[in-house]
Amino acid sequence: MVLLSLAWKSLRNRLLTTSLTVLSIGLSMALLLGVENVRVGARESFANTISQTDLIVGARGGSLQLLLYSVFRIGQATNNISYESYQHWKNHPAVAWTIPYSLGDSHRGFRVVGTTEDFYQHLRFRRDRQIEFAAGHSPKDVFDVALGSDVAQALGYKLGDKVVIAHGVAAGRGIADNDHADKPFTVSGILKKTATPVDRSLYIQLEGITAVHIDWADGAPPMAGDEIPASKISKENMKVEQITSFLLRCKSRIATLQLQREINTYKDEAMQAIIPGVTLQELWRTIGYAEDALQVVTIFVILVGLLGMLVSLYTSLNERRREMAILRAIGAGPGKIIALLVLESGLLAFAGCILGVVMIYGLSFIFQPIVEQQFGLYVPVQPPTQTGWIYLGAVIFAGLLIGFVPAWKAYRNTLADGLSVRV
Amino acid sequence: MVRFVLFCTLTVSLCAQQRGHKAHEHGHAKLAIAFETTTGMPTGAVELESPAESIIGFEYVAKTPADKAKQEKALATLKTRFGEMVILPAGCKMTPAKVEVHVDGQHSEVHAEFNVKCAGPIAGKSISFGFSKVFPKIDEVEVQLLAGAQQAKLEVEKDKGTLQIAK
């Protein structure tokens, strides 16, 4: 106890050096925990891009591909599925709800998604968050379109604007000939930001997709004079024949397993059902190398911080030769000196860790909304994760260990050395 | 002529029904575990899909009394020792619902379903495995877990690894 109070007083005596050392450890600790939080946040945001969906169903092919085009709007489907099969599964007694997607068109580099009212009602992300409208309402007419928030922001659209969608999904403007310019859409709603891929698409009704292609034949636009004018098209006379994929929620988790098997062995059409969480996990494993890189960087940061502490303790020892000598003279054995220095260094590391935790809490609290808005990354403000605790423990342990270096030096500096110094 | 056309359509449709085979790799089984909830007294189901070779030792249709006996014995072992293969959190009890052999072309698969009832919450607990102790020929199992809102997957090689149920 005497040692502890002595260590404390000695640290307080050199307040500036002590504070700077604590600050440097605190900063590196905050960085370490911050990176850890971002890492967890990135993984969580990624895993929660889609929630409460039990199965994603599409044409048989790669499961990763199905996930990519259905959730992230990356890549394309090799095959569509018939609307009839979709209806079959939609009406299956084990199914609670479905969200159909019809993909393949775009608008100035953003994907156009044909869907139904179910999308706005049932889609969930980040566990239980639901789609909301910043302005307007969901598309009610065949030629209505709702915009994801990024689309509205990037293109500066507002309610009532006319939007021409292009055939195909090539980035940039579609080929002029391929535009569905004769059938413009009217912006009926703008979605609130979700920080998921939902923000980067335009949403129209399934019938809208049928409507823009109604006078096309064999994938080519109609010849002059053969066009069917938009005025002749209504939701009722549009027959949806195919969709690209659909999301599905089962009434129970046990039924999910049975339904997945049933869909995968469906005889009438080659289909596959994937469990999104499982495929997301596979995808994360392939892109998770970035995670390791972040971790390596933070470990170096903490090493630099600890090295700074070592330097400050070591150099301060020079000023304290006299102090050490007096301590020795009044009866403190080498063990006591070592214990004192190790304790001081441990205290510094401990204080640095506390400062780091406080800083990271404060910073994440302040910056969380900004990071979410700007980067679509939801960084949770939460107590350190298990890995975070391990880091904290490791740093304090390393602090104690580092104390042995100056302690060893102090031990070697003999009594005479300190007393003979002229002050 | 009509008969011929009818015959053709029939055979084609029959064949079409049998096309499309599942991937089949000896020693590689698939396990799916589902729990409705992880709190209260969860109920669930466990399904195992394994190449018959890895469990029974052969994949042809058992015809001789010796083969039939071998098959019976293997399936009975599967039923009684399943709790050693899939080690659920304490308090969870599995009862066999269905254990069958499906023949798919030249291959056959063992399909087993078990119902699960747990006496207490399982959130935060883990599931471990011991397939090769019971059937040494199973060396890799792809495990899927659905538990409440959790969807997870684990590749279990030589019984290594545990699956954590989310809190």
C-alpha cells in the first residue's frame, strides 16, 4: 500500500510527463478499441443488411450469386423464374410473406427493381427496422416509381419528376435506343435512408416492368409505329409472367428447413432457396481479409503507444537517480525499487486504458450518426467486446512488463551512483 | 402414332422428373438444426442428410438378409446414438421422427429427422459434435443453424468446432 501511494505521488510529481504518457496510451487504446468497434460494426451492418428473411429463392445456380443480385444488386441472374412457381410458393401454407423482385433494368447507373407493396411492408434490416418514406408514398400506379435515398440525392430528383428507365444494367446511361423513353415514370415517393443497398435502387411495380417491355419482341425495342402507348396500359391488363427472385418468411423456423428442401427439389422448375444469413457469412469470410489488415494496423498502433511509455519512463529515470538513491539509502531494497517502477508503469497503462475507453465512448457517441449517414456503417456504442477486453488486459499486462526495463536499470544504478550526482 | 407420341411424352416426362441429382460426396454429411426460439422452453428440429455409404457401409438396395440386417443395425444405431453425434445444450432432448434411406440413381442417402424439446433457455449456449465416434466414415459435416433470428453455418471437420447460439 505504501508502494502504491509512493508510485502515485511520484507520478503526480511529474504531472506533465505522466499526463502526456497517459494521453499517448489513451489515444492508441482509443484507436485500437475504435477499430475493433468498426470491425464489429462492419460485420454487424453486413449481416443485418437483411433481417427476418428466412429464404431467398431464385433460379438454380450459385447461392452467392443469388444473394448478390437479390440483396446487394450486384451482378445479374442467369435465369428468371416463372410467376406461376412464385405463386405456388407464395400460397404455400408454411409461408408467412414473400417479396418478389424483378430485375434487369436501370436508370443512370442505378438498378430498377420491380416489386410489390409487400416490399414496403415486410422488408426488414438491422433486426427490425422497416422501410419508411421521407416523402410521398409507395408506387400505386403502373408508371409510379419510388426512389432509394441515394438515388434521389445523387440525381436531385423530387416528387413528381419524370424518370426514364433503360433496358439493361450497364453503368451510366443506357443506350439511347434501349431507353424506355416512350414510357416515363413519375416519382411518387422517396425512401428514407436505410444505409443498406436499398438506398441505391429505384422501385416500381412488377406490372411496371411488364409494361415497359410489353411492345418489345425478342429483347429488341418495337419498330416505329408498333409501340403501345402508355395511355393504353393499366395495372389490370398487365400480366406478370416472370420474376427474378423472391424473399420469403416462414411461419416457423422448423418449417424453413422443410421448405428449403422442398424448393430445392421442386420438380416443376429448377429453383434454389438459400438462407441469407448463412450465405452472408460465407461471403463475409471471403471479403473478411480486410478485417485482418485492420487488426494488424491496430496492433502496431498499440505497440507504438507502449514504446512511447517505455521511452518516457526510461528517460524520467535519469531525473530520478537521486530519488532512487535516497529510497535505497533509507532502506528500500532492490525489490522495492523494482516493484515501485513496475507499479508506476502499470498505473500509467491502466490510466491510459481508462482514458482510451472514455474517449472511444465519447467519440462513438458523437460520431455514430455521422458515420451511419456518410458511410452506411452502423457502429454500436457498447461496452468493449470480448476482444476489446482482451486488448485492455493485454495492454495493462504489457505496461507492467515494460516497467521491468527501467526497474532493471534503476536496480543496476547503485546507491553510490545516485548519491554522487551533483544537483 | 398417337400411342407412340403418348409413349414418348410419358417417357420424356418420367425421365425429366428423375433428372437433376443432388451433390453426393462420401464422408460429407449435412446437418440442419432449427429452434423456434432460444428463450423459454424452445422446441426445434434436427435433420441429417448423409451418404448411405458413410452410415450403412454400402449404397445399393439391401436385398440379402445380411445386408438388410446391416442396414437395420446402422439405422438403429443412428436413432439411439444421435445424441452423441449432435450434442445439444443440456436439457434438450431429441426424439427420432423419421429415419429413412432415399435412393437417388446410383447413390443413396440416409435422411433422419429428430424433434427437439428443451427444458430451459438455450441462448448463449453451444452445440458440439461427435459424428465420427459413432460413424467413423463421416468426416466432414456442413451444419446450418436457425435459432430465433440467428442464421449460422459451420463446417465441422473431424468433429472439431462448436456452434454458438446467439444471446
